[in-house]
Amino acid sequence: MSSSFGSLNTALTGLYANRRGLDVSGQNIANANTQGYSRQRVNMQSVVGGSSAAMYARSDGLGDGVEVTSVQRLRNEFLEERGRTEHASSSYLTNQAAIYNSIEDVFGEPGDTALQAQFHDMWGGWADVANAPNDPAARSALLQQSATVVDGLHNAYGSLASHWKDLRGEAAAFSAEVNQTATAIADLNKSIVLAKASGATVNELEDQRDLHVMHLAEMVGATASKRPNGAMDVFVGGANLVSEFNTRTVEVNGAARLEDQAGDPVQLTWKDNGTTATSGGRMGAMIDALSTVIPGMATKLDDVAKKLADTVNAVHTTAYGLDGVGGRPFFSGDSASTIAVALDMDKPEQVGAAPTPGTFDGSVADLLSRTGERTDGPDKAYQNMIADLGVASQTSGRRADIQSNIALQIDSAREAEAGVNLDEEMTNLLTFQRGYEAASRVLTTIDSMLDQLINRTGLVGR
């Protein structure tokens, strides 16, 4: 049977439990706008009375109050893993779309000063030479228009190479950030495991760790799994980046210039064994752009330049200039970075327009003026390249928008589980406040009863 003094302890446990509830609600309210914070809940259970009573002792069946068993962190692990997966995909597609947009900006099509317009002006220059084969001014204008096309090809390739180099440096910086974040997760793992072993609450530490893991998912497509002791392992491409308290290091290896990419492709690798680390997220988009997208566009641009040089030279070498000399190539070089006008810019008479020497015949120039209409000419190759780029960019942008909406939906579900609802917390505050006041009243009542029993019993008849 419980004693009067035992009732004091029962009321006292009520005070402790409700005060802990007030503390937790206050913590939730204080961190309502803290990024990555998970709301917490006090779990209470009644203390069973008489559990350690002597053999012949009897219990009245009442308990001995209440105790706080835990402060639970309200976070759904399934939704967290789903969130990491969707954010990794969203980050990959968003950055891929941004890379395609930047490549489109390099060419600036359609536009009055873009390469397609420059091609058109150059073929028009050949038409002017065909119409006035004895006019040196028309030939000078043609040379300038051709030089403009050459400059356009050089600038486009230079912009691609510059963008490639900037992206290469950015990828290297991101790999260092991945390593720093992995180290932070390993340190948090150690703190969490030690704190759990001592019985401490680690909710805030786990919130910090989840933020780091989400950051890794967005950067490199990382996934994670928890161990029974509370530590979390992190994986990149199925291989361990963080294993309990230990980490591995990733680095970006490969070519330092776009020109060297074909023989030494850029890769994200494990530093300890040099094998490829299959990445997703933002770095996955970067590595794909460095190894495939930008080199692919540069190769197509080289093909356009080569086709331009080969097509024009094949016809121009059959023609004669005003100086009576024939067989000259009009362009030199066979790539976007090396193509140049092979003729002397100050000698327009070198431009070949006639099929026979010593005549004012513009039939060869007329033939070259129609090069832009050829289905196998440089214009068509360039148009196909721009069309493919536009389709890839549009597709990537649409996929990024769709994936972004999916990620937002998952974030809403995660927020519903882990986010702080101020209205709910205000209700909890009132509940714990009333519970604390009621426990205080019970304590006061028992104190008054004991005062009556101790100080006033036995005074009758005195």
C-alpha cells in the first residue's frame, strides 16, 4: 500500500514530466525557423507501483507517478531517403539544364550577329563577286566576310574551351567540399554514438548530420544507411564515402584542357585506389558536361569548320584569280580553332572566281555562292548541330522542372512529419502548463494533509 509520503513523490514526478514537456515545446518553438530542425515530442509512461515489493508485501494497484522515457525526434527515415534521392536527381537535372543554357549562349542563335548570319553574309559575298568579277572591292569585302566567319568559329570554340576550364575548376572545388562534408559527418557519427552510449539525447546532432547528408546527396548523389549504434554510413555510387567514423577521399582527375579531353577524360575518382566514383547530383552533371556534352559540341563545331574548309577549297582550287594564278586553297586548317583564310587579306586579286585564267568570269564564285543551300554543306551541318543543342536543352529544362516539382512534393511530406507547427506547440504548452499546475496543487494538498497529521493529531483534551 502506498504511503502518504509516497504520494508526494507521485506528484513530484508529475511536476518533472510536465516541466520537461514545457522545455521540449519551448525548444520546438525556438527552432521553428531553423533549417533542418526536426520537431521533438516527449514520451511519457506511468511508473508501475510495487514492482520490487517483498514476497509477502501487498500493493493497492496504484502506480508511482510518471516518467519521461524519451524525447523522440519526429522524422520519417523513409521520406528522408526518398528526399535525398529526389534532391540528387533534381540537382543533376537543374545543373545539366544550366550547362546547356550556357552553351546556347555561346552560339546565340538565332541572331543577326550569330554564326549562321555570318555564313549567310559570306555566301552573299561570293554572289557579289560572281556579279562583278572585275571589281576588287567585292573581293575585298568577301575576304572580310570570310574572316568574320573564321573569327566566329574561333570565338565559339574559345568560349566552349573557357566554359570547360571554368567547369573543371568548379568540379575540383566541389570535390574538396565533398571531402570536408564527409569528415563532418564522420565527426558527428562519433559524437552521436558516444552520447547515445551514455544515455544522452542526440536529436540536434542527428539533425545536423541529416543536413550534411542531404548536402552530399545534392552535390554528388550520395545515399545513406543507419547502423544500430546510431552511426550513419554514406555511399557514392555504391561505395563507402563515410563508414562509421572513417572517411574516404574523392578527387577530380583527367585533362586540364578541352583539347586533351579525348585522350585523358575527366573523372571523379577515389584517391586511395584511383577507381572511378560514379557520381550523381551536381557533380554528376559537371562530369558529364566535361567528358561528354562540351567535348561533343566542340567536335561538332570542328566538323562544321572542316566541312567549310573542304567544301570551299574543293571548288576554289579549280578557279583563277585576277592575277591569273589558280589552284589556291581559300581556307587553311581543319578545325574550329585552327581554320583561317589562306589568302592574303591585302591582295583581293588572289580570290578565284573564273574557271579559266585571264577572264572576267564569275561562274566559280556563283557556284560557291550556292554552297549554303547544299544538304551536305557546312550550313546544314551547323543547323543540325544547333537543332540538336536546342532539343537537348529544352528536354533537360522540362525534365528539371518536373523533377523539381517532385522534390517539392517530397519536401512537403517531410515537413509535415518533421516540421514545427506553432499552433500545435501552443496547444502543447497549455496542456503541459495545466498539468504542471495540477501536479503542484496535488503536492500542496498532500503537504496540507501531512501538516494536519503531524502537527495537529493528538491535541484533543489538552
